[in-house]
Amino acid sequence: MIRNKLKMISLYRLINIAVLILFFCILIPVNIQAGQEYIASSSYSNIVKNTQILNLPQNAFSRETFLFMSAFGFFNTIGKAKINPSDTLTKEEALAVILNSAGRQQDAFVRAEKLELKRPSGQKLVKPYNYLYLGYIQLAYDMKILSKKEYQDAMAQVQPSEKEHEKMTQQLIKKNEDTIAKAVYEGRPYSYDDLIFVRSAPATRQEVCYWVVKAFKIPISYENLAKTYPDYDKIDSKFLSSINTLLKNGALVGRSDGYLHPDDYITYEELAFVLGNLKSNILSANGIKEVKLEIKDIQKFSSGKVIFVCENEGGNSLNIVVTPGKQDFAVIADSNLFSSSYFQKGDYASFYINGKNEVVLASLLQRPGEENITGAISKIDTKKMTFSVKLSDGKVYNLSLNPKATIYDENSGKSLNFSELNTGNLVQVKVRKNRADTITLVSLDSPQITRVQGVIARITSDRVVLNQNGVLTEYLLSSDTVYIDKGDFSRVLTKNDFYDGMKVLAGTACGYVQYMSTTFDEKSENTVSGILHEIDSNLAYIEIYNQDGMKKSYRFSKKLGIKVKKDGNAVSLESLLPGDMVFLYFNGDFVRTVTASSNIQQKFAKIENVIRNLASGLPQKIIVNIDGRIYGPYEINDKVDIVKNGMPAALKDVVPGQYVKLTGSFYGSSAYIRKIEISENEYVKNIYIAKGMVVGDVLYLSDIQILRNNAFEPLYTWLSFKIPSDLKFILDGNSSATLSKLQNLPVIVVTKERFSQEILDTIVAISRGTFTKIQGEVSMTSSNSITVAGNKYSIGSKTYTISNGLLTPASFKVGDEIIGIASQDSLVVAKKLQGISKPIFVRGQVQDISELEYISLKDYVYLDSQRGWQYVPSKLTLLYDTQTVLCDVYGLGSPKEILNLKDKNIYIIHDGKYANVIIDASFGGYIVSGVVGKDMKILNVQYNDMMTQTWNRVDKSFTLNTTQAVLIDANGNLRAEAPQFGDRVLLLISQNNFDLSREVLSPVIVIVNY
């Protein structure tokens, strides 16, 4: 019993002891990470093999990234024996590298195998690995990186031989280049979506940005950082958000000239730079984690096994087991690749670990006692070989130079001496115990340099204060601060070219300005416009007349230079002429850009007053009436070309009351007049019968018939005319009637042509009755009457007779054939019948058509051999029958098919009543004139500008190609033979074929001796 009791006590004590031990274990923290173990990967040999194909770039960051990407095999699908950093990638190569980096290599392999199985038996692909690229293209389409059109384009580009594939690629590239060139020539935008996606064509920088953002699903940034680059306008809108996203996170930078070059081909080094800045995205996509560890100890065993005893940032211990020759990992260090034996005790490194807890790669961060810092040199002593580096957080390192230190400049790609460094230089320094082992001068396009835009509030010898939206910030300048123009490092300026109030773009780091640039946004500050009066390139000023007629002078900088564009082309300053319309764009106080246009205009005016020189009595200024508004006084002098009745005249011939055509530049109260044409003999333009109404100073006509081609034709529209001060108005025979009485009365309106402009001459109205149209041969005449078709009509001083286009006193003889208008028994106006010497050539949209009866055109234009296409807002209705010729560019057709022309645009040659020829052909909007020389060469070429309605000479000859043209002679008849030597021709050329840079002109229609 006692023994049993002792046993129970002993058991009770054991339980208590166990509970106490457990309690203390709970109280004492246990490092659960202790003893965690990683093993080296067995793929070390593959990694070494991958990196043997590389020529490493000079840039340290790109070099590290090259080794990183190669070690993971991201370049393996390229299929090149050696990769040079400056080589460009094709679109399929770039896609493969990006998708490999995004961890999708196996997905591409699977898709490639499926595509290979679908390939017809016996068909050979371009290269053994070609099907693999198709797998990447299929994958890119599935991931919505490529559009459906791009995918279809790419999948269609599989040729049976490499030679044919290369030929096809070059043809497609040429086709795309032609598409872009044509768009640029026509001044219209083009999109990448307009182009064929050519697999084997080089990839552009902006395309790659889009693919990278899509592949890694990077959140889009909508801050428009790209706008701070000079070539912002060259970015396709499809890629803009991707470019801004990569600029925001520093993965994309401009090239060394400060431009983005979005359309340039991307190099391996640039792609490595972009992907290197996305290392965290790459690791995440490939299921790899990065662990930063310090090597506390290296244990080596007789079996060859090596254990690296490490400690992480939290103080936890981890072991990495290596079996050299079997399981090892590569180490990136000193811009090269080594085995794990490179490590030594105290090293700090990044270890990359896969999902199997295998170390597949490592990168040495620093040796024991070593630091990597980035900052600006704030102090330097070349004699003592010491310097100080100020970091962005304000911390300062005082360092001495290791005698064996290497100094490298990323801008020039060359090694430097210590004496070549200066305060303000942004440097990366590898520091060990306050000694600099390596110094790298950071490139000026590095993302570590912040781009700041602002206006200079104050600039001194050693500092600048920038106003950034009202916030003043001071930066230090150094002797190595680079001064450039418009972000281009090849356009070097000096500090003296920068002044208070100037808008600048500054690259800053650690309180220092690394570079300062003028901005390329000249329009940001101010714009002034006017008529150019004078330029002095020696004194550097531009003088203009502004809209208020005031003369103003502005300066420009010879050192900064001035960009000049005239009529859309870049020209020299000397190309600007007095009278040019100019827009001046400023940066601060200086004009930086001038855009100009010849701006030659023609204004029809009445001279209201002439201001004369008191000494000579000659006109000095004129005040003119243009469209009812008074302008001026405009200056004139003896340099103005004066023409009267087509003959040269003098300044003294300019008098008040004259109607003139002014040629020159006009801008508000300012003008530069080059030519004055005085109008006297004015030809009759048209005769109308209508209902008229006057409202204010405007005459409105409705129910109109127009005398045209020896007949009165209805006009299916209404017309309005501004009433001139010299209008003749007759109401019920009364010449002194007031115009206000003209309210919806029958009228005869005679208009005249004043400098190719239709204006009112005479209005004859009756308040009762109607006008009668008469036509026929004059059988009897007397001093005050004539007889036409058996009816007698009185004539007098108010009878208007038109002869040879001029209004003349009534004069008829027996046998004259006339057409005119009478009011009861009084002849109002009469005109001799005249033959139609030339065909009437029109173009318009078919509004209505009836089989073998009539055809109506709306919105038609007629061809004037001098003035080009002239628009008519009314409808034109013509008769046609079986004698009408219907044709198109392929030859003659059947008139019975004419009903298919409804709503189409066609040409018609008519005689005023009948359609003689109907032509169904594409619209020859551009008119080219010339003379046929030998071998069908077109000489003395001019083309009619549809916008300005002017003829422009072309200083070259062209070959005429008439294989797809309709040929017409001067009488409006179709002709079979080509134009002959010496013939004058009018060529109607469609917009698609209008390209004066080519050697051959291919018109739609050729009109000979028109």
C-alpha cells in the first residue's frame, strides 16, 4: 500500500514537472525559422550555357539585366548564336522575350504544338523554330495583347521557304511605308491599325511598351508625362497610355538626345532596360521570390558539400546547401556570372528561389563593409583625392578614393580620371569603409533624374529659382550642368542663354540641376499675329502690323535660334517677305518660332476716299468699302502694281469712287497691298426673270428663270445679292423710284461680272402685269421700235441691249436673231443669239433619272478652264435619248443601263439642253494643265488648288498615262487617238492618284484643246 502510494506521488511529481516545462516553453519564444533550408538548383549548367551567347552592353544597369534575363532563359527562343546590345528585335522576337519574362513560355509551346499538328502534311515552315513564334502570336492574341486584325495578318505570313518569307516581309514593310508616306504627304493622321502587322518586321519602341504593359497587366497611369518630350506628337494614340505608364515607373526613358523616338526600332539593350525595371513583375509572374540574405558563415565538408549559413533582415537563420558539380547556382557580380564559390563570408546578396525552395540565381549586392549609394558630389578635392556625396534625403558621405578605383561615365561610355569629376555630378558609388571602390557617373537620361518644368524666377552664377505653378524652388548649378535646347543634348547652349521669365525643363537630382533645357512648347507663353513689315537678322528683331493697324517690334535670340515655317514647310528666316501673314510664338521675351503664309488674297472693294501726300499730291493711303464695311486707311506707295483696263497705270490713276480688285495681305486695319486693278468695262454676267424682294441692303430672288445657252432655264433655288451703291433701279418705267417699294414684284435683273464676281447692275420691276419672253428674227426696225416674230415692240433709253457681253445703247438691224424680255409692248432687255463654242462640262450627283427622258443633277460643278471647278447650288435637268453616249473608263456602255446611275457622281457634257455624253468615272477633283511634248511628256505643268482656287506651277515634266482615261476633244466628243505633240490638255485626276512626286500622271479624263 505504501509502495503504491509512493508510486502515485512520483507520478504526480512527474506530471507537475512536465507541466512546468511546458509552461516555460510557452514563455520562451522559439525561432520557428531556425534551420530552414534551401538547396541549390540542378540547372546551373543551363544558366551558364545561356549567358555564353551574349555580348554584354556597356551600361551597368543593362548589363546586370542582360545577365539576369539570360540566366532565366528568356532569350532562348530567339535562335541567334550571339546577341549584340545594339541589334534590333523583330516583332515576333520581342513578343517572345516579353512573354517568356511574363512566365508564359510553356503556354506558347503548347499552342505552337497544336498549330504544328494542324499544318498540312509535307508543308515546310520557314525555319525549324518558326512554328514556335506562331505559338507566341497565338498566345498574344489569346491574352488580348494583339488585336484580331494583327493576329490574322501574322498567321497569314507563313511561306514555304525562308527566301520567299523574306521577300514577302520586305514587300509588306514597303507597303506599310507607302501607306505612312501617303498619309504624311496628304497631311492627315495615320494609325498603326491602318498598317499590316508584319511578324518579321522590326518592333518599335512604342509597340513594345504596349505589349509589356498588357503582358504584365500593369495598372495604367493617366498622367501625361510623354508630353514633356519633343516628339510627343509622333506617339500613336493606341500606345500613349502604355508609354505614360512606363515613364511613370521609370521603366522607359528617352534616348541620349532627349527624344522618346516612339517609332524607332527597339534594341536588345533598350528592351533589357525596360524589363529590368520590372524585375518584381517578372519574379511574380514566374513564381520566384527574392530573398536578401547576409552570409554569416560558409561550412565546407569533405564530401564536397557546402552550406552557406545566412541571416535575413529579420535576424532569422537560413541555410543554403550546394553540391558543386551537381547542385549549384549562378552569381551575378561585377558585371559577370560566377558560380556560388565566388561568395565569401559577410557578403550581402539577393537569392532567387523557385516554388521548390531551390536557389536558381543570386546577385551580389555588397561585400562586407560595402555600401552602394547614389547622390550628387557636393565637395571635391582632387589633390587630397577626397570628395563628399549628398543623397536625396540630405545625408552626406565624406569619402576618399581607392587608388585602384574605376570611374565610368554612362553618358560617353568611357572611363574618366578623378580630376574630370565636378560638384553637382550625379554618381553611383560603391563604398567600403569610407573609401570609394567604383564611381559611375549617371546618365542624363536616367530615371533617377527628375524632370521639372517651370519658369525661371531668378538665375545667378551658382543657382536657379524655378516657379512651378506658384511654388518657388531653389536648385544649385554646377560647372558640369548641361545647357541644351528643346531637350536635345546635341543642341548645346550656355547659361547666358537662360534668363529670368524663361520657361525651362530642368533635370534635377539631390538639389542640383544636371541639365537645363529650353522647352519645345513655344505656344505655352504667348502668341502674336500680324502682317510682316520688316526683319533684321543682324539686330535680331521682327516688325509687324497688328490687327489694329499698329506697328510693333519683337526680338529673337541669335544664340537660341528661331524656327521658321512658311506655307507648311521649314524655311530660313530670309524666306519671309513683307506682307506675309505671321504668327509669332514666344518663350519668355524671345520669339522662338514663326509660322507664316504667303496669304495673298484678293478683295473686291470700292474706294471711298484717298489720302494724298501734301507735297506730291499722290495717293498715300486709301479707305475702302469691302462688302459694306469700311476698312483702312491702307498704305499704298509707288511699289504697288496699278492696272487699269488690263493696261499698266500709275498711282495718280487711283481716285475715289472706283471699283477695284486689291491683291495683297489683309488683317483687320492692316494691309500690305501689292496690286490694284481698276475696273471700268464690266461684262454682263446673267439675266434673270424672277420675283424680287428687298430686305435692308439685300435683294432676294425666287421663282427664277435664267437666260443661259440661248434659252430661259428654271433655277430650282433662290438667290440673294448685296445691293451696290451704283445700282440702277426702274419701277414701272420710273428711274427715280425707291428700292423699298420692291416687295414681291416681278423683276428683270441684269448682273455684271466685276473681277469674276457677280454683282447687280440693273433691276427693272413692274407692279402690275407680267414680263413676256420673246425670241426670233428682227424683221423691221425704226428709230423707236422693232418687229420680232410679227409683234412690234417699242425701244428707248431704258431698253438694255447686250452686245459682245457689254451693255450698249439699243441698236438693231433686220436679220438679227435676238432673245429678250418685254413688258407689254415695250422691250426691256434684248440679247443677240450666240453660238456655243465649247462644250459645257459638269459634274454632280444624280438626283433623279427617267429612262430615255431626263436626268437631274444636284450640287453640281462646271468646269471653267481658267478658274477650275465652279460650284452651283441649284439643280440641273437635261434631256437625253438614244443618241446620248454613255461610257465609263472601261469603254462604251448601253444607255439602257443608265438607271443604275441614281445617287452616283457622274460627268455630263451638254449643249445647254441635251446631255451629249454621260461618263461614269471616279471624280477627278484635281485639275492639271499642260502641253504635250515628245514621248507623251507633259510640259509647262500647272495644277489647280481646289481650296485656294489658284493655279500653281510645277517645275518638272511628267509622262502621261491614258490607258484608264476617257479622252474628249474640244467639241465634247469622245476621241480614240491619244493627244498629239503640241496639244494643250486638261487632266482630271482623282485624289487617290494625285501625287506630283511621281513621274507618271494617270488621269480619269483628258480634255484636249479645251
